[in-house]
Amino acid sequence: MYPALDHRIFHLISEIAAEHNVRCYVVGGYVRDILLDRPSKDIDILVVGSGIELARSVAKHSGKMGRVTVFRNFGTAMLRYDELEIEFVGARKESYSPDSRKPVVENGTLQDDLNRRDFTINALTVSLNRENFGELLDPFKGVSDLRKKVIRTVLDPDATYADDPLRMMRAIRFAAQLDFTIEMKSLRAITKNRQRIDIVSKERVTDELNKIMLTPKPSKGFGYLDRTGLLFFVLPELTRLKGVDIKDSVRHKDNFWHTLQVLDNISGKSDNIWLRWAALLHDIAKPVTKKYLPGHGWTFHSHEYVGAKMVPDIFRRMHLPLGKSMRYVQKLVKLHLRPIALVEEEVTDSAVRRLLFEAGEDIDDLMMLCEADITSKNDAKVRQYLANFRNVRKKLKEIEEKDAIRNFQPPVSGDVIMQTFNLRPCREVGIIKNAIKEAILEGTIANSYKEAYDYMIKKAVELGLNVVNDKRFS
Ligand code: ATP
Ligand code: MG
């Protein structure tokens, strides 16, 4: 018996099910994860009968359980026990029609229910019935697949993926999360059914994609998405990064594999999903900006700006959030070449201040992205680039300590400008404010109230404005 299954809650469920005269089982991901020694808090209980009734009865008998949440549409009920989340579901039988991933559902047997599950490793079952409590039922040789580390469908792969195309994303996601391989027959079936992913809601697809993004080595999942052709339907911009052009025997690197390596590199350093998205999209505009200049080679002029402009469309299409996270990704894509420009020895303080100002609190993430962007195979070069970036970090630190630009707020506010010259909000206020900001970033004046105030007066005189209220000492 697996120690995790000796938990009081499983004995309780077992006793109550016996009183109700229904059979029940632990099934799916929880069993798989016990066998893989991956801690998991989501438990699925399969009941041959009403899951909702059993859940209610268990809740009543256990004393310390909270309310049962019933999802009548799905015929399921959920309750919490300590940190565990337990879902009760009646065994069912499903039949699919070609234009939908929502099956017609009817009550079924244990076997019917296991037959509708996607992968052998997800159809593992542990009995909670008195006569064989704790016994593992493995009708599809899931344990052997766990050992072999393969993702294999329970039934015919072609029908499995055609019925519910989300399973194609799930196959790749599990392979990525568990570091498994997908069996050949499955890969062929996914390739064949790839276009059917279009009948799955964007949210579900993106959800799986994000899970792939969050694995320690996302290139594995993206490799599968590419091999099966699914990627084209999920994120076509990414497939356009593939390939190498050669002119006058000059070649550029394959930007698809470069991007995946940057994504892997960043994943070794941070769990921030949006930083990973920035890595995935940092070169997204290279194909549309690519030019060959004879004598000079391949250029991707402005790809960082064009790329930043592409981000909102991609996020909208994928139903990713359009607020702060998206702006963060855009910012990093737009700025990803800037730190490289600061490598030069004779770089001015004002260039450093400008980057600090534009990156703001995301400067450290931007530096991480730039370091992850180094994918040369030449070790000496990599070492040189990393040393260069250490230098840039040093410059950033020095200037930040001196000028505190990172969370820059103009030392003279719009209010002060308006009061001094007795103005309503107008064009002049904006001009003066901007002039002060520029002067500070350029280093013409220090980042202080006094110098900014004097500078404001000078600018205002140029604009023909007169001081009405002196605010010099406020
Ligand atoms: P995780 O919770 O880590 O995503 P899981 O295997 O528990 O993994 P869930 O989505 O929670 O995945 O689903 C629970 C179980 O329900 C799965 O183990 C599988 O048996 C079954 N299942 C879920 N989605 C599908 C599907 N689209 N097709 C067939 N079976 C599915
Ligand atoms: Mg689960």
C-alpha cells in the first residue's frame, strides 16, 4: 500500500461508500503522481453511482469538512480536507460528434470511465472498496509506461485526438512536465489531427501552452509542437522564425532554435511566466524585418520595435491578459538590444540614465533576458559577452546610486508648473515637464528640486511665461 493512500480520508470514503453500497476508486493524476513521487493535492474520486451524493455524505460524517461545492452541469462535487482538494465524479461513458469536443455523456461502469481517459498513465486506479482497499488497477499497463517514460493513449490514438483535440496539447504538456517521450503512433495521430485544435477554446489551448512554458526546459514541449505541426495553429509567428537563408555564402542563425534556447536559458533563472513570454517573443519580428545588405550581411533592423508592436495582437488572439503583464512583455521585447549598446567603453552616463528610465523597475529582468540571449556555441565569445554585461550592470548600478533614475518621478510636478505660472492644464505644461525630464536624463541638470525649478523658469521664459507664484522654496 502507498503511504499516501493510508490517509484517514481514504478510509472514511471507503466506509461511507460501503454503507451506500457504491464502488469507488482514486483515479487519474493523483495516482500517477504518487507513483512518480510528485506531491499532489488534487484528488479525483471515481464513484460508480452518484459522486454528488457520496461527497455530501462524506462531508456530513467527517465533521471537520467544509461545504461541498456541487457542479451540477458536470455531475461532480468538490470538498476540501486539510490542504487536499477532493473531487467526486460519477463513472461515465462518453460519445463524441465530429464538430465538438463536448461529448454526449451517460452513466457508465468503471471500465467505461477508464476507456474515456486520455493516457495510460492517467488511467491508473486505486480501489477504495473494502475487499481490495489500496489495490492498484492498471488495465492499460500505465505502470509500465511510467517506467518507460512514454505517453501512450488508452484507445486508438487517432480516435483519441480526433474526439477531443485538447488531448494533443495535453500529451505534449505531460511529456514536457514529466520529461517523457510521446509514442510514435501518437505523434503521427497528432500530426494528422493537428488542424482540429481549432475547435478547442483558445483559453484551454493557452492554458496548456503556459504549462509547457513553465516546465524547466520548455524547448522540449515546443519541439513536439513543431514536429507535429501543431505550433502553426497555436502560434504561427513562431514557425516563421524557422530556417536559415544563405546569400554570398553568408548565413544567419536559425531564429526558432535560438529563441527556444533563450527560453530554456531564462527558465533556468526565473519562474516568471511573463519573462518567459518575453524570451519567446523577443525576436518575433525577425522574419518581417529581415534584409540582406551586400557586403554587410543579414540585418533585422528595428525588429525589437516591430516585435513589441506585434505583442498585443498575439496576446489578444491567445486570450492572454492585456494589462500590466502584456505591457511588461512589450517593454522587454522593445528594449532587449539596449543593454548591448551600453557595452562600449566610452558610453555616456546619459545613455545609461535613459535605459534606467525606460526600463524602470524591470531593469533586472531585462538584464537577465539579455544574458539569456547569448547563445553562441563559442565558449570564449560567451565568456566575453557575459563579462561585457557584468560591466553594463556595474555602470547601471553606479548611475542608479548617483541619480536614482529607476523609479524616476520628475522633481518638479505638473502642479508646481501650473501654480507658478498660473496655468490650466495645457500644452506648455507638457513642454516644460518634458524639457525637465530630458535635461535630467541628458545630465544637463541634477535630479533635484532646486535645479529642476531653475530650469523650469528658464524654459518658461523662452515660452514667454511669467512667474505668478514663486514656489522655489516649497
Ligand atoms: P494535472 O492536474 O497535473 O494537470 P491530471 O492528470 O490530474 O494532471 P486533470 O486535467 O486534473 O489532469 O484531469 C484529471 C484526470 O481526468 C486525468 O488524469 C485524466 O484521467 C482525465 N482527463 C482530464 N482531461 C481529459 C481529457 N481531455 N480527455 C480524457 N481524459 C481526461
Ligand atoms: Mg488534476
